[in-house]
Amino acid sequence: QVQLVESGGGLVQPGESLRLSCAASGSIRSINAMGWYRQGPGKERELVASITSGGRLNYTDSVKGRFTISRDNAKNTVYLQMNNLKPEDTAVYYCKARAAVVMSPYYDYWGQGTQVTVSS
């Protein structure tokens, strides 16, 4: 009932930048929060950044000062601007939305993921 489509991943060299986008669609009544998670090879999934409907921001320590999460409420879209990328940022990045459709409670929805590879 809610679909998340991610885009913007790719292969870059250390120090370069990428911007990820995630657009939510469907019969959405409201979105409580949206965020980005990542999972590198052989690693556990971790929260990268999130933003609530009230504008509260949260970043994992390893990306503070380099990544910026933002939103466009009119388009139900969340962005992740990633600057000064490092090899350790290499992972599949997943978008998550905590959203409610009509006549239903909030539920977590996930995108399919987009690959980010940082290598020299």
C-alpha cells in the first residue's frame, strides 16, 4: 500500500559526493518519519539518518558533518546528501518510512535499496 523507490546510488572515489532520493507513493494518510539505513558486506544493518514529521534529526556518529538528511513533504520524498564519502560508507542504502494509510495504523515500509560504492 506504500511503495518506496530509491535512486542516486553509484560508484564514486573517496572525497566525492552523492545524493540519494527516496519517494513514497500510495494511499498515504501521513508519514511519521523517514530515514536511511545501510548494510555493508558482512555487517549488520545500521541507521544512518532519520527525520521525523516534527523535524527532529538523527545521525549516526560516523556520518555527522558529512551527510545531511532533508525532506520535501509535498512530494513525500526524503534525500540524503552524502559529502566527503569514505570507503567505509560502501553499503546498500535502504529507505524506510513509518507511514499510515487510510484507516490503518502506522507501519514501517522499506525500499529495495540502492548500492553505494566508494573506492579508489
